[in-house]
Amino acid sequence: MKKLMLFSLAILLMAGCTSQTKKMEKELQSFIDSLEIKVKPIEAGASLAYFNAAITGKEEEYQKSSEMNIQLSKIYADKALFAKLKEIKESGAVKDSLLSRQMIVLYNVFLSNQVDEKKMEELIRAQTRLEQKYATFRAEVDGKQLSDNEIEAILKTDTDSKKLQKSWLASKQIGDSVAADVIGLVKMRNELARELGFANFHDMSLRLSDQDPVQIESLFDELDSLTRDTFISLKSDMDAFLAKKYKLSPGALMPWHYQNRFFQEAPAIYNVNLDSYIAGNDAVQLSRDYYAGIGLDVNKILNNSDLYEKEGKYQHAFCTHIDRSGDVRVVCNMKNNNQWMNTILHELGHGVYDQNIDMSLPFFLRTPAHTFTTEAIAMIFGRLASNPYWLRDNAGVSESEAEKIKADVRNSLRLEQLVFSRWCQVMFRFEKSMYANPDQDLNKLWWDLAEKYQMLKRPDGRNSADWASKIHVALYPCYYHNYQLGELLASQLQAYINANILNAGATDVVSLSGNEEIGKYLLENVFRPGARYQWNDMIRRATGEELTAKYYAGEFLE
């Protein structure tokens, strides 16, 4: 009798749990459906307004984007909605995997917005004002306004140290003019983060994007250790080459001698001119044809994009998914050179990811698994611009020329990765320290880190806000470390494709061209799942392993 009573009680408890699960899952689905109706048109409107602002520089478009983002933030700031979502989450009754995933994604978005409404509005408006300043800024040299492309061209090609210095300094002019605004933004972000119980905005950003700050810092410490000695050796080679080019001693080299405004790209020190292989081509058409060859159609993306320079336009590049329903667009400032070949391949990598997410997924899961997973895809394709066999198959480089330049191109790509990795160290550690204490001497901090990780010589007596001339610090905060994580995953996915589709070694240089199985693999295993799975779960399903640095190390450090 006792056993029968216990069995009956167990049945009743199970029935109660089932009933509670059905109740909570029904309430969650109703919550999501109602939220989607509110969010969808505003989010699309804000994205479209920002796209239009970026390509025109018009104040009214920036204002429209700002106002719509404020409307969006108000929805996610709704305390009654958050309380309901929190109640459902804390019940522990939601068992359906798709509903549970949406609940987690939405909970993090709502939590980040549970702050004073007026403070959030002020933050959004302040960010929008800064966006316009960065977008419309042009460096001035000898009374002439120069675009970022023109500054970069001077730094890469000129040999007059005085002209290089003048151009480099001009590119930093925006720093001092916006520094106070950026620090104000940092403090506003910190205040909002602390109201939510986080140490600061940097801490909150990582945690609410499903990253452990301690784990990320540990990974960057590991990468510092892995790359340091190799970088020291390569930096010595760079300095010897550049000193000879500029007729200086290695000790006299300054930041403007490294052929880039931030030394985030490798200078051309090997006997290969990658620009020459793109110069006679149409880089946009090359990218269109290439993606078609692996079964990924980018025509719709390119037809809706804005690809060339014009006055007032945003000078960098980005990809945006306007509506989570397939309206994907790219902004570039194309030139037929290696840098922009890399850029268009990179941005279209983001684009094919967004465009090919399974649109039958719930609205709030129609995003990449994580921001760094879409960076990884963009990086796989961007790297191809420096791949001799890709240049052979796509840009008309002969077989003999591809073989001739193979070693130098390989060394160039290796150098590119090491330079970028050390630059990422500066960005990650600068932002972490800045949000921990925005009142410190940030000008000094910036150069302390540049000296330590990039081995750059600080200009004598310079005390300017060079850190504020990097747009990401102001407008895309606490994001840069994801570029490095993306590089790790790019190498991991590349190794899997090599071994399982191309029957090649994990670190072999391969073209990745003309094989639709490559596109099919990415479609099925990376793109279509969207945010259905937690990022490491998606990576494990796609490659058989969680994220690891071993393939990156094998490709570039061994």
C-alpha cells in the first residue's frame, strides 16, 4: 500500500510538472509573439535609417536612427515585461529547447536595458552625435581634406618621413576633438551597467554576450605568450626592411613608418605586390563570381549595397541585416586593391551568413550564434585576398606566378595575423582598463600598451587622445576581442574544410574556390542554425570540437 501511495504521488507530481511546463511555455510563446509585433518594424526602421545615414552623412537620417533606437530601448526597458520574462525563466518549467533558447537571448537583452529610461535616451543620442562626427570627419593636410583611403595610400606608398608624419598626425586630429565626448559615453555606460549590478560596462558587455571576462582575459594572456617571441622576431625583420626603405636607423622608426594609421595591418616587407594582382580587375565582380562558385549567391546583397566613396559617407565598411528577413546590405568605399578586395570578401562573408539563416526560425533567433562566429566567416573569406591559389583561380594570376609568390604571400599572411593579434591585445586591454577607470591618463595608457604589445615607439612629448581616433573605442565598445576569437574560429573551420571536404592537410594553403560543397557545409552547419544553439554548441556541432586556439597556432605560429 505504501509503495502504491508513493507511486501515485509521483504520478501526481509528474502531472503537475507537465501542467506547469505547458502553462509556462504557452505564456512564453505568447510573450514572444507579442514582443515580435512591437520590435520588428522599429528594429528594421532603425537599421534602414542608420544605413541611409552612413551612406549620406545626413543629420536627419542619424536623428531618425537615434529616435527609433530609443523606441526600441524603451520596449526592452519595460519593467513589467521584464518581470514577466524573469518569472517564466525562474520557474525552470520551460523545457522546449527552441523556446528556452529564445528566453535566454531575450532575457539578456532585457536585462541590459533595465535602467533609467532618460539615461538610456541620453546615451543613445550622445552616441548618434558622435557617429555623425566620425562619419563626416576628413583629415586635413596643408589645407586639403583627405579621406581615410587617401591617408592610407600616403602611408603605404610615400617615402618622405616628414610627409608620412604630417599625414599620420592629421589622421589623429579627430581624437582630441571627441575625447571628452567619448569619456562621457564611457561614464554613462558604466553608470548604467552598475545600476544592473555589474562591475562596469566592459564586464557587463562580455557577460551578457555569454562570455566569461576571466576566461577571455586568460585566453588573451595565452595568446600574448604564444605570439610574443615570434612577433619580436618578425618585428626585427620589419624594422630592418623599413629602416632601409626610409633611409633611417631601426631605432629612428616611428608609428607613421609602419604603413597604417594604427599598425593593425602588416607593412609590405615581402617581395610581392598584392595590389598589382587586383588592380586590373573589378574587385566587386571578382567577389560576386567567387561566391557564386561555391554556391553562395550574393547578387541581392550587392544590388542593395552602397560600395563606393562619396562626400559625407561613412569611410569604413560594415554589413547590416535590415529586417532579419533577408534584406542584407554592405557599405564599402571600394578601390581595386588588396585591402578592399579583402574587405569586400570579408563583408560579404557577414552577408552570406545573415542571408542564409533559416528564416523559418523564430524572429529572435535569426542572428548569428555569436558576434565572433560571423567574424570568423568574414575572416575565412577575407584571408583569400592574400591566397596565391585563390588569386590564380579568381584574379587571373598564372600558375607559375602563384607558385613564385607562394612563400612570400604565406609569410605576408602570417605577418598580417601576428600584427593584428598584437593590435587586438592593445584594444582589448585598453578598453578593459578604460572602463575600470575612465579618469586615468588614457593618452598614456594607450601608448604604454602600444609600446608593450606592438613595440611601437611613442612620439616624443606627444600627449593627445590618439586612442579616440579609433572609431571602435567610441562607437563599437567592448567588441574588438571578438575579432581575435573570430580568427581562432576561422582557422578551426578552415582546418575542418581542408580535412573533410578538400582532403588536404589542416594548414595547407588551398583556394577554397569552385567547390559548392564548401558553401553547402557552411550553409547547413553554421548559417542556417542562426542563434538556435549557444555558440560553443554550434562550433562543436560544426567541427566536432569546442573553440580552440590550436588550429590558429598550427597555421600561423608553428
